[in-house]
Amino acid sequence: MQINTNNILNNLQFNLAQVADPSKVDNTDSADKILHDSISSDMNSTKAELMNYNDAIGYMQVADGVLQGVSQQTDVLNKLDVATHNDALNSDQKSMLQDQMQQITKGISDTLSNTTYNGINVFNNSFKLGDEDVSLQVKSDSLDINNPKSINDFQNYINHTRSDIASFSSSASAKANELTTKFVNEANSKAGMEPDIANNVNNIKKDNLQLKASTFAAAHNTDLLAQQMKTLLG
């Protein structure tokens, strides 16, 4: 069963906000209030960093899903290119295949240009995450239906990009897991003052496990793709 990453991220963001909310405590003891405010401040800092990593994971999973479709369309281009060289076809039939290839190429270009995540162009963007500079620039300018090698090269380029995305997502997931553990530990300290947030803390743990499973599944699929490509290429 496919895991809906966006739903997981939305649930996680809600539960993080509920736990970190400093307005929920009603405590007149000044010492407890100072301790509560200190814990809340730490939690909000951890939450902000954690959501940055989770957003990056969601961003890259959108990118990988689109590139999976682009790779499949490029495979269709390869098959159509082979068909256009079939001597059994007449010129009209070959022309029809060429038109189909042009439509697919335009579709790939439009997809790469128009795919967004939170209003940001997915395949023409750079951002900083922690100490790492992240850049995802994917274009189809080199794709030429009259050049079979360019089609193969483009497909290899897409598959290598997906492999890089899987590596990044795995690293980001490990960092997000580390931050989640830190946040939960902070939340457990706060739960002594606010027993009603215990359910939110448990939900955060569940959401994080689901997010890790989703990221692992995506990385596994990309590993299988890489193995299949290696087999095909000899």
C-alpha cells in the first residue's frame, strides 16, 4: 500500500504545533512558568528545524515521483524511435510516430517546467538545508527525437538524478529522525506540566515511523531501478 507522504507531513506538523504551543499552560508558579517557557522555546527551535527537513523530504518525493513518470515516457520514446526505423512502415506511418514522439517530448518539457511544491518550481530551485546547499536543476533541452543517443543519455541522466534524490532523502530522513527524538524528549519534559499533550507526542512518534517507511520505500524502488539499469547496460 502506498503511503501518502503529504498526509503524514500535515499530521506531523499539526501534532508538533500542538505540543510546542506555549499558550496551553495555565501555571501561576513563576519558577514553573520559567521552566515551561524555556522548554517551549527549545521545542519551537527543534520544531522549526525538523519541519525544514520534513518539507525537504516531501519536496524530493514529489520530484522523484515526477521523474519516475518522465523516465517511463523516455522509455516510450526509445521504443518509438526503434519503430520509426522499421522498413515495413510507410512514410505516413513513420510521420505519425514522429508526431507522437514530439508530443511526448513537449509533455516532458512542460512537466519539468510546471511541477511545483508549495508554489516553488521543483526542477529549477536551490536551497540551504542545515549546512548543506541543495540544488535540483532538471531540463530536457538536450532531448532530441532525431538523435537516439540523446534519448538514451537523457534517460540515464534522469535515473542518476533519481538516485541522487534517494541518497539525499535517506540522509534527510536520518536527520529528521534525530530531531524527532530530540523533540519527543523535550515534549516528555513538558508533558509533566501539560498531560493533555501525551496523545500528540505519541502521534508524532507514529507519524515519524510512517515517514521513515515512506522514504525507505522510495529509496528501495530507486535502488531496484539502478540495478535494472546496470543489468540492461551490461
